[in-house]
Amino acid sequence: MALYIHVHRQGRTTWIDNGIISVTGGLQALVSNLGQGMKNTVNHYFLLVNAKKRNEELETEVSLLRSKVISQDEILLENKRLQEDLSFKAKEKEAFLSARIVAHDVSPDFLGIRVDRGSNDGVQLGMGVIHTRGVVGRIHRVTPFYSDVLTLLDPSSNIDVIIQRSRARGILSGQSKQLSCKLKYIDRLDDVIVNDTLVSSDFGHVFPKGLLVGTVTAVIPNSNGILQTVAVKSAIDIYRVEEVFLVFPPKQPEKAIN
């Protein structure tokens, strides 16, 4: 034992040291590797947790920013629509009442919309309903605070129109279960071609004269009859419109009292 201690202190090793170091060194290396691996795993886990948390925070921030951008875009679009409405009202001579669409009729038998104006606002049956881009329809039902509009896409709608190019005149009606219209009572000799523009007439003073109504998409001659079939695409997509104008009828001049 004394000899072993003396040799060990001098830095020399014996077969005992070699055996012990080989065994314990391997165990120490294994423990060290396991510890380092566990440390790396824990660090990696916390890094992933922190990264995930940070990603969630960033996603929340991005969502908030996207919502703000969308809100700002919506405000800009609404301001643009209001500017167009004001410009439109300034150019027209008729008296208008602005209204907001609050609902669309889901019935396949009635293509209509509901607006937030009623008899308390002076709305009457039969008043014309228009948009800055064209004709929408007529007031079909009135309550004190809301009114229903029969759009030009409904089969029971009848609107007097003029073909702008040839001045041919006809009646525009909707087609059942289709988002399109047909031009009725057009003689086969009338000059009508595809892409002709239809505008409103002043018949009955329901709509301002010359307001866009639609575009001819097909002309089908009828060799056996006196009329021809004319298909028309409405200028207005009623499912994309948000605000409309109600057209007040012109005031009748007062009769002189003798």
C-alpha cells in the first residue's frame, strides 16, 4: 500500500489505476454525455417554448395589424362610396333619399332587398330605387322604419327602358331563378345588337332619364313571330350594393284657383 501510494504520488499509474480509470472514466463520460444531452434537450425545449410563445405573440400582432388595415381600407372604401353618392346627387335634379341595405330576400320567388327607410322618412310605394351605377328597382312594401325593394331582376318587375344607340324602346323584366333580365316587346325589325346599352326613360317619372340599366348579352330573332328575344345583364349586382337612393316623385305644380 505504501509502495502504491508512493508511485501514485509521483504521477505513475499501475494496472490497478488503469483498470479503475478505464471503468470510472467510461462511466463519467457516459454520465457527462447524458447530462450534456439532457441540458441540450432542456435548453432546446425552452427555446422551442419561447419561440412558440414569441410566434404566437407575433401572430397576434400581425392579426391586429391586419384587422386595422382592413378597417382602414373599409373606411376608405366607404368614404369613396359616399363621395360618389354626393357627386351623383349634385349632378341630378331629382330629390333623393339615401338608404342602407339591411337584408336580401332569400326566397327564389322574390328577388328583393330591404332598406332602412320607411314611411316615417316619406317613402311611398312605387318610388324608384337607384345606385350611382344604375337602376336597382322600385319600392314594393313600406313600413314605418323599413321598406322592401322589388329589384329589376324579379320576374314581376317591369321597367321602361331605351336602347341608347338605336332609341328602340321596350320593357325590362327579370327572369325566374336567374340573375339576368329580358327585354320584352322588341319588334324583330328593331335595331338591337349585343353590347347595346340600356338606359332608363322618363316614363312615369320613376327614374332619372338616361340612367344606366344594363347591357344586351344576346339577341335571338324569332322567324315565326313579330318579336325577338333579347337577354340583358343588369348594370347592378344587388348582392354587392350596400347603399342606394330612393327617388322622390317630382312635385306637381299647384293648380291656380280662379
